[in-house]
Amino acid sequence: MTPGRPVPPPLARPALPNDAVTDPAADLDTDPGTGLLAAAYGAVSPDGGLAPLTLARRAPKADDVEIAIEFCGLCHSDVHASRGEWGNQKYPLVPGHEIVGTVSRVGSAVTDFTPGDRVGVGCMVDSCRECESCLDGLEQYCENGMTGTYGAKDSRNGDAITQGGYSSAVVVDRRYVVRVPGNLDPAAVAPLLCAGVTTFSPLRHFDVEEGDVVGVVGLGGLGHMAVKLAKAMGAVVKVFTTSEGKVPAALELGADEVILSRDKDAMAAADRTIDLIIDTVAAPHDLNPFFRTLRVDGALFQLGMPSDAMPPVNPGALIRRRIAYAGSLIGGIAETQEMLDFCAEHGVVADIELVRADQLNEAYDRMVAGDVKYRFVLDTSTLQAPAEKADV
Ligand code: NAP
Ligand code: ZN
Ligand code: ZN
């Protein structure tokens, strides 16, 4: 680890074959073919839960990949969004941005994917492709705003609102599609597309290496991936949890130590022991006790985005140890592929519980109650057949 390094090394330029050569006019020359009706599950209002819907998916354009979705992970962000907790949500909304499936059709300019390939799609399906962030492989920080996989205006597709992976099919530009390594269980890979890369990115940003001490706050979907990835990078991992019942499970996952974050003595004993904290808590909480567990030049990355305000950060806690308080948003496309390849090499996948479509509402309630080890994944073969007419 390079303590306190303020700027990350540039990520590898995304390996996007044909990036420079694709003629935008190619779209116009292509036979648009026909779109399809996809089965889906989504929300029609903030408080009505999820119900069956039928989506119209566009016909693949020149650069598009049509994917028959097999699995989609359930992220806590899906709960925040579908329940309108982040405000300003458009409905109907089909959530889901941890997508794994097989390619069913490709557009005329696609040479890097062929039907039958197993692929993944994460949290974004487009970005401007021109700004400094996009050109640096940091599409998630696109200066013009990335296009999220669901609930976002898709400016290259008639300003349609994107609809996510709780669905039987999706059509995505090839630049935002990644390859799923063949040696990993595809259902357990799905959560890597968000929870995996969201925790991999800050671990890499701070160059975590053998012997570094990484703290993980909150043992849910993101948190358990942070534990597995940090261990695979050679770190010593300390888990902070509010749930006493998760202690044995955290140790089983590979944590070297588990600290009950509401236990003041246990927190005091952890004073100045940690280099980097990955905080994945989905609700407002006081960060100041966690800053006290960091060494000089330590850093805390907050990944959770609670809908309500957090208690104020004490500047003195940061200043006295030159601590960095940072945030981090998912990861770029090249970094997502790098993470998948890293997971393939180290045999890392998520611990999952497969759910049927008709269990989605119950799964949301269980996720909010912290009753999941550690990621629900929708088996899309349990979706109803699409209706004859699209709802969206
Ligand atoms: P999750 O599976 O529900 O895990 C969240 C964990 O937070 C829980 O398991 C729990 O761990 C802890 N927690 C403590 N108090 C809590 C409370 N009052 N309510 C809920 N959780 C509490 O959620 P996730 O899918 O990992 O997502 C975590 C957060 O990251 C969400 O806010 C999500 O929107 C956000 N997120 C951010 C990004 C990004 O790019 N930055 C990407 C994906 C998700 P313990 O029981 O161990 O205390
Ligand atoms: Zn997510
Ligand atoms: Zn951009």
C-alpha cells in the first residue's frame, strides 16, 4: 500500500476492440431487425413492491449485444431506488445491475462477442465516451453523467429510461459488456458486477498488498466481497459488524478478526491498527469511532449511500492522523473485467441465495433486515412469460 497517495495510478485503458474504428453512421446502415418483449419484475410506485411487467427491448443496433439474462443479483441500491429513497424516481422501474447471461444476438459491428458467449453487465450501460474520465477508463465518473443500467435517461436511444436486469433479456452496447470467466459459477458471479467491483476498486486504488490491514464495516453484499477480495490480495482483514450473530460467519469468510462496532471497549482496542477501511453500511452511522481505528495516513472509503443525513465527521479525527475520508463509485469497464479475471484466478465468487421472481419482495425485506448471507440472486428462469404487449 502507498499510504496517503492522493491520486490513483491511471487504470488500464479499457480494452474495447473496434473502439476507434466504429463508424457512428454504421447504426444507420444496419437492418434494425426486431426488438423483443422481455419478461420482467419491477416497481410501479415507491410503496407498491415489485410485480410482473413486460419490457420492450430494442432491436440490436450495430454495436449492440442482446443478452438472454440467466441471473441478476439484488443490490441494496435496488431497494433504495425502487422504493424512491433517493428521490426523483421514474416508474415503472425494473431494477437489477448485477447481470449475467449469454449473448443471443449481436449487431453488425460487434466482433468481440458472439452468440453463446457468457457475459456480464454491471451498473452502467453507457457514458459520453469522450470526456477525460471516459478516456481514462473511469466511465463511472463520466463528466457528462454515466447512463445507469436502470432508471436513467438513455440519450443514444431516444431518451428512453433504462430498465435493469430483473428481466429475461437486455440489449447493451458492446463497450459496456464484460466477459464472464468460464471457471466460475455464473449465478455466484452476478454479484461481482456491482458488489465485487465496488469493493475491488478502492482496494486497488490504495494498492492493497500483502500484510496491509483492511477494515470492512458492514457484512452484507458489498462487505462480504470486500473481505474475500482483500484476503485474496494478501491483506489482514478486520470486520466491523453490528450483528453479533455474524461473528462466526465472518471468521468463516476469512476475516482475521471481528469487532462488534457497538462495543466501545472492542473499538478502543482497535485504536491505530488499520490502514484502510471499506465502509459498506447502508444506513446513517457515526464514522468518528472508525477513524480512531486508523493509523497515520490511513483512509476510509464510504461506499454506502444512506438516504438520510450522516452524523458530522470530526475534522480533528482526520487532521491528527492525516486520514483521508473518501468515497468511491463502482468501477470502470476495464476495471470490472480486471476484477472478474482476478476472481477467476483466485477462485473468488459471492456467497449467494438464489430466489424466484415471486420471492423478490420478501428478499427485499430480508435484505433491509440484514437477513441474507450475503447476496440474493434472481434466477430469471422463474419469471413469468412476457405479456403480448409491453408495459414499458
Ligand atoms: P446490504 O447487503 O444490505 O449490507 C449492508 C450492511 O450494512 C448490513 O449487512 C449491515 O451489516 C450494515 N448495517 C448496519 N446498520 C444498518 C442499518 N441500520 N440498515 C442497513 N444496514 C445496516 O447492502 P449492500 O448491497 O452491500 O449495499 C450497501 C450500501 O452500498 C447501500 O447503501 C448501497 O446503495 C451502496 N452501494 C454503493 C455503491 C457504490 O458504488 N458506492 C455500489 C453498490 C451499493 P452488519 O449487520 O454487519 O452491521
Ligand atoms: Zn449495486
Ligand atoms: Zn464521459
